[in-house]
Amino acid sequence: MLTINNLSKSFNIGTENEVNIFKNFNLHIKKSECTAVLGANGCGKSTLFNIISGVITTESGEILLNGKKMNNLKENERAQFIGRVHQDPSKGVSPSLTILENISLSDKKCKKFSLRKLINKNKIEFYKEILQTLDLGLENKLDTEVKFLSGGQRQSLSLLMATINKPELLLLDEHTAALDPKTSRLIMEKTRELIKTQSITTMMISHNVKDAIKFSDRIIMLDRGSIVLDVRNGQITEKDLMDIYNSRNYSSFAEAV
Ligand SMILES: Nc1ncnc2c1ncn2[C@@H]1O[C@H](COP(=O)(O)OP(=O)(O)OP(=O)(O)O)[C@@H](O)[C@H]1O
Ligand SMILES: [Mg+2]
């Protein structure tokens, strides 16, 4: 499904701030699985997502999505295959556009259309139906500008927008981290429903070990750009994972599994 071969990435090459974040990094993600990506701040999780989605380029390495080579595609070209939800609720939406305009834009992503024809009236009922599943009343606010929505409402909308065209890969970068516990739970449940009913292959960055155990099929942990843990869900208890996360004692864990 997603295959990354021999990826290397450095920042600020040749300066005193040089960071060699990935060196000959390899990863294979299976179709329809949800993989949780854990790891301490600065270990390279978001950089990995930026590389996969084409936000930043790499020195070397190959990225294949369902056999298609992504390397030479720009970010907007990859967006037809890859959906992404960020930690910051303002990132996945256009605040000065209405809910209807935002959804229409994501629905038409990568298709040619004129701005005058952005809204397809025949689809409004469908948009209302999917908004209704969020249970936030957004279906009654189609003409409200997104800047007037709360963080949780925006994040729910981002999630719907990222999945509206059933992406081949969904990248969730701490997408509930900025939300209160109740809204975070709601969005995680909605995430599970969306990815399970549509069998969307998903990578989910989180610092929440409970969520990783509850919502993923596989858990990987990064440390300074390397995979130091790679387990199927069920192979590890929440307590063990928490202990490993806190102690960063990966080698003893590798022996234990
Ligand atoms: N555009 C950039 N320019 C320079 N350095 C960068 C850039 N992006 C990331 N880095 C560096 O790469 C390393 C990994 O950063 P990254 O944002 O991927 O970490 P992360 O695992 O997502 O952390 P967090 O949990 O805090 O979000 C850090 O040392 C960071 O400073
Ligand atoms: Mg990050």
C-alpha cells in the first residue's frame, strides 16, 4: 500500500544546525490498516508526514502509494490520493469561506472547475447528510464562515473534508490534541467510524497511548528518525507501552515482545 524505501532527509545541511532526521528509513503500511505513530517531541513524526504528502522534499528515497511513485508529484497532486488532518484546527479549512464552500472545495480537490461553479446544488443534500453524522448541527449552518466555528467543530469538518473522496491514505497528525477531552473522544470515535466503514488506510500520530491502543491495528514508535518499536495491537498492554514511552528503554522492550 504505502512503501517507503531508503529515505534520507536532513535539514540545514552544512550549518551548525544540521539535523539528519532520517537515514535509510524504510516502512511498509498495509492496506486498510490504522497505524499509530508514537514518539517523543522532535523524533520526526510530522516530518515523515510532510515527506509523504510532498510538503518537503528528500535527498533520497522512494515513496510508493499503491505502486505509484509519489516522489515527482507536487503536494497538490498527491492530495488527490492523500487526505490529511493537522493538529491546528485552522489548518485544514479556509476560515473565511463558508462550511458549504469548504466542503465543496474538498469535494472538487484536484478536479478542474471554475470558482463560479464551486457549489454543486445537487450535492447539498449529500453534504447535509454527512454533516449530520457529526451531530454538531453543522448541517444547519452551511452558510456560516468557518472562522465562527469552535476548534472541535473545525476539526470535525476537516476530518470530513479529508475523507470525502475516500483517500488512498489518511494522515492524522495529533488531530485531537487541541481539543477538550469530550470533543477529542467524539472526534476519535468519528474517525474510527469513517476509516472502518470506508476501509481507509490510516497513519495516526498521537501522544495518547490510550488512543493508540484503542484505535489502531499496529503501533510504531520513532526515535530520532528510526523505528524503535513495531508491534501489532494486542501484542502490548497499555501499561507496557506507557512504561516504554516514558523510559525510552526500547531495547529491553524489543527483547520482551
Ligand atoms: N522545516 C524544517 N527546518 C528545519 N528543521 C526542521 C524542519 N522541520 C522539522 N525540523 C526538525 O526535524 C526534527 C523533527 O521534527 P518533527 O516536527 O518531525 O517532530 P515531531 O516528531 O513531529 O515532534 P512533535 O511531537 O513535537 O510534533 C526536529 O529536530 C525539527 O526541529
Ligand atoms: Mg509533530
